[in-house]
Amino acid sequence: LMNVSALGVVKNNELIPNIVPKNAVGYNLIYIGKPTAGAAVGGASFASQAFEAGKTKEIEFGSNPRLEKATFDVFEKVKGALKKKKLMSQMSLKDMGAAGLTCSTAEQVSERGYGIEILTDKVPVPAGMKVHPLALAVGEDQERNMIVASNKATEVILKIFQNDAKFKKYGGKVAVIGKVLREDRFVMKDNKTVYCDIPVSLVTGAPVYKRALRKPAAGVKEQVFHLPAPKSLEKEIIRVISSRNVYSKADVFSSLIEKKAGHIITTPDKTDVCVIAPLKNEKTSARNKRIGMALVFGGKSIHGRNGTAEEQAYLATVLARLKLAVAGLKPVAVADGCNYGNPGNPEHYFCFAKGIDGLNKACRIPLYGEKEPMAVVAGNVSLKNTFISKGKEEPIDPSLIPTVFGYIKDSGKTVTTGLKSAGSILFLAGKRKHEFKGSEYALLHGKTGKNLPSLSPAQAGKLEYAALEAAGKNLIKASAVIENGGLAAALVRMMMAGGKTGAQIDMNAISNLREDYALFSESIGYVLEVSRPNALKLKAVYKKYGITLIPIGETTPLKSFSGLAGGKKVFDIPMAELAKQWHRVK
């Protein structure tokens, strides 16, 4: 499964509602986009089908990104024209997503108690192709939108779309295909046949199910995670940082980033989050131009295995919040991505319910400087993610993958990941504990591991607030959250992002765990680079929140990553070798 989120920015007075205005009876249904071929009929339900082990299924949606971009560009012209004529309040809009025409029309009118009439012979279809009315109703062809507008607004919209060369070049069609009815009816017909005439409220009034819940039977009991002490810490560090879940993915995202996009402040290889200043090049105040924002995902599916769905969702959300905080961005909202098994199975549904509980628990950590919880503003579900194995329906690992939104008033103050200069102190926030369930170190040794990272909401809040206050006071030179690969991977990430500065750590200062466990434990926390003159100020901030910072080492002019224990070097890896493993393409 892939979880994807998008972030948009709009002026308050340009927000287009997805519910028709009052007194919208007689408004036109305006089809915008690619002709309907009935692609992906049942696409929404397809996302909730079980798969047989060893077999794959495909469903074709079709995609035309050039048409999508052209449509966006025309919409900007439409908004400008409608604003000028003061007609923005006489329209509503929805994209044609799940169930296509049916949902994009019915959902716009149902709240007002109105109905709709769709004339199937007016719906654009590919030349020479006959499309069944059912396919027209629920086909999920991409790049399509449904506008509901008054007659005056319709004239403006049609004229602009019909005369846009790029929109037409890339296959875009615009047509009035029906109207809003006063009655609660969903009608689909042509000049000969009525194919459907049912209440709109039946289409949009989803039934409420009261499902049975049953706690899953205990899975394979996790044994205490223990490995023989490694003969070479260097080899273990290299093994971890070069693993597919840890090494740099810059070759992937760099190819997707628009090189000339002046609004990008930091890329994912420079911070734990990709920060943008969307208003940087707009005609607005200097204050608005500086505002930075970011979306960041969190979560590991394996954390939900063997009955820990609530913990998985909680940890995923907390970790995403911390990624924003250490970069100086205040977390404010989240969109959930719920990936679970069959809700008709009491055990699978139990995991779904517990996942929501975990999200709720993490969101109730108050926002920095406020009493309000973090808002859940959007989301999506993908259910019945199961496969048939030996005749039994098995679910995927329960996975809530949240996307947390954060902002910073001045994007120029974003704290980046790369080490800045030699002679700085490296501080650790968050104790290293024997927590290895789902850790990269355990997986590389063929084990699931034992003990999930444990952090109470109160502790999580303090780690978040302290980082935000310290960043706001410009006390942090660089930062990195500890996640896949543990402390060792976080430090290597900081070195690689900086490119010129090495690091030396004191293994005895980190914890009383065995050296490899201390390096690779994935207990929640983060590493900070701080200049020596600011060290006391930073400690004072963290003391305010009841957190003891642990000085674990320093940055060095030597281009290497080394560790000391009892005054002796226990590992020393040249930066060139780290870079070779970190940037490898597999």
C-alpha cells in the first residue's frame, strides 16, 4: 500500500465549497475533464478486496498529468473571472473520485435536501465508444471534476474552458450534463430511458454498522531480543545504514523536485521534513512570504503486529510530530491514513478500532503554547487489506500512517539536519532503552525484536515543546529524530547532510546498554548539535520541561564517525566509506 498526501494553499475568499449554495435549484451540472470511458468501475470497492497469496490483481484508472495541470491552470482563470463578476458564491465543486459522477453530484446537493438529474447522453465519452450507464455513473476515470453553478456562472466557466488551447490539446472536455432538482431524487436518464430514479439521501446516507470486536488471539510470543556481541561495530553500523529502510533516498525524491521551484526551503535530505514557503513568490506581505509549512508521515507497520495496533498508531503520530518540532515547525493538524484488514472480521475490526484510539491518544497531546489538541482534518481508509493463505483470510499488519501538518512563522529559521561546524556539543534527548520490536537491527538479524518504543503522552509533549522553544530561541544548530537504525543512523544522517564535519561520541555517556544496543535502539528521541556558548541556555530550556539532556559527544574536523568507551576507540569509520554506503542505489 502507498499512502500519499497533498498540501494546498488558498486565500480565504477563494475557497470553493463542495456543497451547493442555498437556492441552487436549477443550477447546472458542469462536467470538466477527461471523457468517461468507465475505467476502474468498482475502484473504490476494489480497494477492499482480499487477494490470494501469490497472485496479483490490477485495475486500470488511466492518468493524464498534462490534462490535470492544464485543468488547474484554467481553474485559476475561472476564479479570477468569477471574482471579478462577483459570482464566486454561485458555485460549488468536487473532484470525481470514488464512484465518479454519482458521488461528485449527489454529495454536493444532499445536505441541502435537493436532488440531481443527469442526462447520460450529454456526458462526454471517447469518440466512437458506447459506455454503459452504470459505467458512466460509477466509473473512476481520472482528471475529472464536477462544478455546480448558476446560469450566469456557467456562461463564464464554459467560455473559459472551451477557449483554452492547452486544456483542449490534452483531451479536456467541458459540458453541461444536468441540473439540480428541488426534490430529493437522483435521476439518470437519456431522451428514451430512465436508468435510475432513487432518493439522493439513499445514495449519500451511508449505513452505520455496529461491528463485533474481538481481541486477536496472541501471536507468536516474542522472546527476549538478544544477539551475540558483534566482533566489529564498524561492520554493524555499515550494515544498518546501508539497509534499504535506512540509506538515503535522495535519488528518488530529487528527481521529483522542480529545480526552479523557489518556494522549497529544505529538501528531505536536509531536514527530517521538507519545508516549503508557498507564498514566497506571491504578491503579499513580507510576513506572509516567510511562513513555512510541511507535511510529514510517521509510522512503521510492523509495530502493529501481534496485537499492538493502538501502540502503532500512537507511536506513528508522536514520531511525525517530533520530526516537525525538531525542525522548528509547530504541529497543528493531521490527516489519518487507515490501512487495516476486513472490518467484517471481529479481530481485524478490533485492530482498526484500537488504531483510532492510538491516533486519538497522540492527538490529545496539547499543541505547543495552547490547550487545544491536534485536529484531525482529513483522512482516508483502505480496508479489507487481506490475503488468502492456506484457505484462511489473513490481514496486513495494522497500519495507521498519519500525515502531520506543521508550520513555522519564519521559514528561514528552519533547523536543518546537517552538522554545521567542528567543536559543537552533541546532545541526546530521550533515553536509550532495550526497545527493538520492528527495529532495523532486529530485522537485519532475522528477528522481529521485542519491546516497542515506550513514551507517555506527557513525555512526548515535553520533548516536542522543548525542541520548539529551543529552536525558536535559535539555540539548535542541527537536529535529527532517532528512528530507523537508531542513534547511529541519526548521527550518520547528520554527517551526510552536512558533508564536512565528523562526529565522535562517548559510548559510556549514552546509556548502560551494551554498545551495539545503545547505537541501534529505536527508543524515541533526537540528537541536537549545539554551540558551546549556547549549551547552558539549551539545558535551561530542557530543565524547564523536566528533561535531562545527555551530552554524548562532539563534532570534529576529522571526517569520520567514531566512538569511545573507557577512553578507547571502539569504532572509527571514515566519512568517505559512510558516504559510499549511505548514497548507494539498490
